Amino acid sequence: MLKILVCVKQVPDVNLVKIDPVTGSLIRDGVPAIMNPLDGNALEAAVQLKETYGGEITAVTMGPDAAMSVLRECVSVGASKAILLSDYAFKDADTLSTSYTIEKGASMFGKYDIILCGKETLDGATGQMGSQLAERFNTSFVSSAALIEKVDEKAGTVTVLRETEYGEETVEAKLPVLMTIEKTNYQPRIPNFKGKKFARTFEITKLTSDTIEGLDKNKIGAPGSGTIVPRTYPPEKTASGVMIDEGDDKKNVAKVMEILADKGLV
Amino acid sequence: MANFHSVTPELAEQLKAIVGEKRFQYGDKVKEDYSHDEMPIYGKFPPEAVCEVESTEEVSAILKLCNDNNIPVTARGAGTSLTGASVPIHGGVVVCTARMNKILSYDIPNMAVTVQPGVLLQDLAADVDKQGLYYPPDPGSKTSTVGGNVATNAGGMRAVKYGSTRDYVLALTVVLANGEVMQLGKTVCKTSTGYSLLHLMIGSEGTLGIITEMTLKLVPKPAMNVSVLLPFERIEDCIATVPKIRIANLDPQSIEFMGIDIVNSSSDFTGKKIFPTTYNKKEVDASILVTFVGENEDELYEKMEKLDALAAECGAIDTLVIDTPTLKTDVWAARSAFLNAIEGDTKILDELDVVVPVDQIANYLAFVRSVGDEVGLTIRNFGHAGDGNLHIYACTNDLEFDEFWKRNKVLMAKCYTECKRIGGQLSGEHGIGHAKKEYLEESVGEVPYRLMKAIKALFDPNGILNPGKVCS
Amino acid sequence: MKKQDYKNMWVYIEHDGKTVSTVSLELCCEARKLCDVTGDKLVAVMVEGLPEAEVKKIRECAVDGLMVVSGTGYETYNNDAYTNLFTVLCQKYNPSAVFVGGTTNGRDFAPRFAARLNTGCTSDAIQVVYNPESGDIEFIEPAVGGKMMAVITVPVLRPQVGTIRPGTFKYEPTGEKANVEIIHETVNFDPAQSRTKLLKFVPEADDGSVNLAEEDVIVCIGNGVTGAEKLPKYQELAELLGGKVGGTRPMFDRGILPFKQMIGQSGVVVKPKLIISFGVSGAINHTAGIKDAGLFIAVNSDPEAAIFGVADYGIVGDMDEVCDLMIEALKAKQ
């Protein structure tokens, strides 16, 4: 029976985040918190693995209490354990300390054969978590997995199709393995009502820096991070171009043709 | 009607004087957009002049001038009509209200908002939302103007619970054909004060007067919503579920119907497979998408629980819950792409916007398909199952226009006759325009049609307002 | 060890035994500028097996040193082998910074060896600046979907590891240095310890015709496009202009265009004489890939679209209609 861990994150829907034109700061009001979209593909891959090979799915996230909602999403489609790592001490963690914290927290409940996560998050977008989680869990690593072709529990291997800029690779990885999942073949399913109802009152395991066993408090949160963000600033506004508005599309296109002819491009 | 005068350069100068040079277009300066709406299949008719009006006074002056000179006047908002209603088929002047796009004032204690006709539906909805209130009508085209919505009594998906635009109009400022300005209605909850000219004006498609200001009713904003997808193996079971949901007092905001062919087109079109086509190893033939609004999660779960039980009895494969922001976005994007998806893989199409008794939906769809087979046109459809309003498309990819049109005429005539026979109406929410005009008399009956024409003559003795539309 | 005691900057040279990857050369050129400021030496680190003519290209980027690694385990890319290699080398030489091309493989192992070394790793910087006060490199990168720029540093730990996307920096070699130090290293990785194995490789189907990086004219489509069935008209327009069609990331995600026709930070960086974009919103991740374009015309139905702040000329309109009219106008000219 496969033990599957899926790592998810709650993120603000950054597409809806706006910048205050005066202060340059982010306006997050009314921006919904969602499960990181690519994590939804990882979750779907986990559910399909469970359907095909049998097994149990554990979901883990780090974040505030509100992040329980993304764990409930996991439970609604078949996760049977959900772990929330939540503590003020985890604040401002980069991938180095987050990967450490997640490994420590999730490993309290046993070992995992297959660990899945999204390729990158909508907000941080470093794309580093998969690689660093593989290091923390000491597993083989397959990034950009497009399709999990086969899991051979006896041989202790998984065969994976991988999309890269050079072409399509078929990779065999030893279990335990960590894979980051592409969206290509794993469109998240819509949960059914029974699953939603079950998830709604499901008891989520909440761990803090005090209750995670063997946690080195120097390795979590900001102190455990390798990187910091000393400052942010709004992107430079490039000089605005000329708007062509000659009355209607046809006249606009005629103007474009003039410009192209002027520059010798047609 | 044939005796309309054209807009001479002298008249053009007078029109220009009313709105100013910047907001006036004449002759070859008239933008091509004004010659059609979103169904150019019904022909393109350029206006002789366009006035982009900004006030009731301007509209009044233009109408007086045109009435005195026997020049047709067609009101236009965003031009998203689907019947040619905003197209000047007899030329003349187009009065475009797009610039009259101000939300003028809120009357919060009486839950009302006063707006100009050119406000876009999406802008109104967003602004009302900020006030913590709700404007329920939601016709498919979010970039249509609210003035246009009132003029066609537009519907939308939420009509199941909330009714159509008509139910949200409290008062109107209307300019009559001769330039007279009148106020209709008040910001009150009910009225029994003589004939309702207000309701006569709603849905009159610019043939009785031009609306220049509107006071609309608002309702409290529901705290949350959830959508539930019910996939079925058999389309008959799917549609038979609709009346049962209504009788079960679940009070859904909308019930949308989608057949497997449209789901497939939509997923090909958007590149995202959102709605399941097989589920639990069963082939999905048709689905309904039910949306509930409520004040808290408990209330919604209670409704979903009842629906889940009902759906199982009715043969639904499962009850799928769409309640996360991501799923809602994806599902509604897929739903909104239905028409685009049909247009995307169709060369020529015409549409029916009939509304039939809810229990007749399956029969009627089967009838239209059989006529489609008979005349050789492909039938595609989706629609508002909850209120019986069906959007059915007669499509072709290989016929030339003339041949298509010939077959289409046969199809439309048969389908409208059948619609009447089973107790349906010609149009649920798009209106008559000139596209459906020839079927109106048969649909409503001879006497009502005669009265409609008499009313039109009373309001607009010279027939200058949107000639050739509805019953004129 | 204090961070000041870590010296020199490394660039990992990715190659396939035949040619050196362009991103490695771009990183050498950019790291050269940093080293000129800090006084560090620039060392290119590569696994042996690259022909001399290609090595020459690296030298011409004014590297101070070339570290050539021999040993078992590097025949094909392998996460375990490369993670181990850089861990071992960094522990021995203590470089101040390691730059790795942000290719699929670079992004696969760089964060892992950074974690093994317990140091900080950044990705996708579009600018790197040395801050003499702190002694740290400032990795500047777009955040929150490009709505903010974030400065990221590794304030305490070393080396400072950064993966940088292809095309971010310019390949502008400044010439070979006189005394390039050659360092030979042998690091064996036991294949038995490798936990992944490449079973099969199918190269990206190459029709030989599309290499957007070399095209003079590009018609670029974005998420405004309603569906794949609209692609032919944009291809027709591109053909009439003598160019090719490219797209933004969502065009790949939606299966409308292949990966190699994706323009932007995570795709191809282009430098055409003319680019006309349709329905492209203008997220920085995309516009970073067209900053060196000549004439840039953008068509979008949203007058507020960010793309109009980047383009030379903008048209507010329906993308399909404008495209049709352009096709018509070009045909009329012929």
C-alpha cells in the first residue's frame, strides 16, 4: 500500500492583487486565498495513484489557521490525514527553512513512498521547494513530471514521463521519490458532496514549533532561512507608447501599415 | 415608413449643434460598428448620423428635430443585441447612450440606485457590490448597457430565483418621439396606480421612447454562494430533475443545462477540461449546474444535502461541489465560453431564444433536433433549464449563406409553431428586434398584436422610433 | 568561516558534449561584471568532454579560471550526481557565489545542493547587483506575478546560489584573458547510488522552421485568444509579414502552442525587428523576453492593459478583427 504525501500551500490569487498607485504597496483586500493552482495538479496525481494502486494520502501545509481550508480540499477528494504546521515562529521562512519544517512535521507520522508537490507557487514562484524537499526527505527527485506511468512497489521504482525544453524523457526513479507535477495530465477533479461534507468537520492535526518532534529552532522561520528580502519596489514604468486611435479598426490598421512601410518592414 | 427623410447636411449641422462636433458622426465618418450588433447575419445597415448623447436634454432636442423632419431614430447602448434591435435598418440617426455611463445616486434605505442608461452591467454589478447590495439580473453579456437590458427586459441565469430585469425597474425617465420628457414610476415597493406605462416601456426596444435615466431596485447581497454540478447518463433524467428541484423548495439562484457536445466544444475551445465527461466509469450525457446563495455555510450545506438526496433519486451519477474560488472561476469561464465555442467551430449560425414550460424542455429539444435533421442543419444548444429559456443554435459549416438561410427559415417557422403549441414564447430574453419580427404576430395572437401596433402609433405617430422593429 | 572568507564566483557550464549552452555563456558575461567590481575571480565549472572550439567561447567571456571535472556518473544529467558534485566542490573551494542556468536541469539540482550545503538559493533574478556595504549580491526579481520587484540576498551563508533563466543576460564576450588558470578535478559518483535513471529520450519534435530567437518578425498571441481554432489566422498574418507565431506561457499551458514557441522569461527570449502582440496582457515574465525587440505593436481590447506601457504603438480593439484587417491590408498590398 502506497503512502503518499502531498504538499500544498495556500496563496493569494496574485492575478487579483493590485498595486496602490500612490504608495506602491500591494492591495490584498478582497483577494481570495486559494490553493496554489499547481498543487491542485499534485493533489489530483495523488488521488489517481491511490485509485490505481491503493494507498493512503497525507496532506501537509505550513501557514496560518486559515490554511486549513486547502487541507480540507485535500480531504474532500481522498486524503485521510491532514497536517497543518502553524506557528508565529515559522514566519518569514524561505524554502530552506520551510522544507526543513515540512519534513520534520510530516515525518512524525511515518515514512512516505511518494511525495508530490506543485512545480512552483503563484506567489513565491521560486520553484525550489521540490528540489529542497527531496533533499530534506532524502528521496530521489523528478521535477516536471507530466505523467506517472507506472509504480512498481515490488521493485521499488516509479516510471515517469517528464517534460523538458529539450524533449520528453522517460525516467525511472527509486522509491521513495519526490515529484513535482505538471498540469498537463492532472486537471483537478471537482469534489463530490459526500467528500466535502466529510472534510468539513475532519479533524486536522495542528503542529507548532513546540510539538514537532526534534525540531531545531535555529533552522525554522527567518533564522533558519538562507535568503532574505531586504526591500521591494514597484517595477519601473516604461515610457508609454503611442496609442493609435484613428476612429475604427480599419483605419487603425491602415495607420499600422503606414508605420510598417515607413520602417521598411513590409 | 418609406417616406422617411434623409439626414441632409443642413440637418446634420443642427444635430451637430446639439451634441457638439466631437460627439457627432456623419456620412463616411460614421464608424462601421454602428451598422450592426452581435448578429451581423441579419444584415448591416449604417446610420446616416450618430449622436453620442450625454443628457436627457440632448436626447429630447434630437428627437424633436427628427420628429419634425421625419427622420428615423434608433437608440443604441453597447450594441450587444442579438436581434438587430439596435441596428438602424431604415438609416437615419443613431442615438448612442454609451457616454451616459454614470451611476448617479444610491438610496440605501429604499434599496435603490439611479443610473444613466449607458452604464455597463458589469460596472453596475461591481459598484453595487461595494455598497454591500446586489443587483440580481445578469444577462450573459456583461458588457451590455443597463439601458439596453431594460429596453429588452433582459434575463440571465439568476431569473430562476430573482426574475428578469423588469422586476428591478422602479422608475424611468423617458423621452417620447416628439421630444417630450416624462417620468414613470417611483421608488416605492408597490403600486396600483393606473396602467403601468413603466412596464410598457420595459422591453419596448426603443420603439416607444428613449430611456435616459433609470432607478433600479437592489436586494441585500447574499453572503456566499455555491454551485453544484449534477452529471447524468441520460439527458431525459437530467431535464426531469429540474422541476423537482424547484418543487423541493431549494430556491436555487440558477439552474443551467449543458449537453455533452457543448461541454466537449467548450473544453476544446478553452483548452481546459473542467466538466467531467466520464465519471465513476459512466459516460456523462448531460449535466445541470445548480447555484445556491445563502447567508452562511450551514444553510448552503443543508440545501446541498437535500439536493444530493434528490439527485440520487433522479439518477444523477454524483453531486459535485464547486465552492473554491479556483473552481468557481474555472467552471464559470467554461460556462461563459459555450457561445464562443459554438461560434468557434461554426461558419454560420442563427439562434432561437425560446422559453418553454419547464416540463417541456426535453420534448422541445428533441423536436428541434428532428427538424434540424430534416432540413439538414446542425443543432447545438445550452440554456437556462431552471426557467425553460433555451438557447438553440442552427449551425452549418459547409452550406453557402443563401442555402443556409433558406433551410433556416423552414426550421425557424416549424420550431416557433411548435413552441407556441406547447405553451412557449418566442423570446425569453433577447427580444424581437427585426430578426424575430415576422414571428411575433403568430406567437402573441392577432388581437394582442393589433393592440401592440395601436400602442406604438399612440406613442410615436410618425413611426420614427426604431422603425421596422418589434411590431412596427 | 566568515562570509568574507569565501572567494570567487562560479558559473556552471551546461553542455551536451557538443555545444555549450548559451545561458552558461550569458552568465559568464554577467558574472564577469560582478567580479570586476568585487575583485573575485570568475571560474567556469564544467564536466569534461566539450570540444576545444566550444571551450574557446567560454574563455572569450573573460573567465579567470576553468575547472574541468572528470569522473563517473555525468554521462547524462542526473540529480544525485550533480548535487553531489557541487556539494563536494563547494566544500573544497568555498566559492562566494555559484550561478546556474535556470534550465529544467539547472533548476532541478541547484536548490538541492544549496540545501545540502545549508545555504541560500534564489531563482529567476533579472538583475544582479553587488552591494559593497553588505558584501552581498542583490538578486532582483519580479514578485507577485510581476507586480513588484523584490531584492533578495543571502546575508550570512555562502555560497550565494542563483539560478538565472536563459536570455536574461546578454552574451557579449569581452575577450580571452591572458592567464586562464586550468583546474582539473576528479569527482566520482557511483552510478549505484544514483536514484534516478533515464530510460528513454524523445527530442522535442523539430520541424526545423521555428526558432523564434532568430526570427526578424514575430506575431505573438496571448491569453486573450479564444481558442486553438484561431491560431491559423495569426499564422497567416505572420507568414504575410515573413515571420513566425509565438505566444505567452498560457498558450503552452492551453496546448495552443508548443513549448519552444513560448516567449518570455520561462521560454524563448527574442529580439525581432518587429513584434506584433495580440491579446497579451503584459506581465513582466513575458515582457522580459521581448525587451530587445525593435518595433513593438500591441493589440488588446483592454485599454488599461500593461502591455501598452511597453509597446511602441498600441491599438485598443478586438484581436481577431484587427488581425483579419491586417491580413486583408497585407494581401491588398501584394
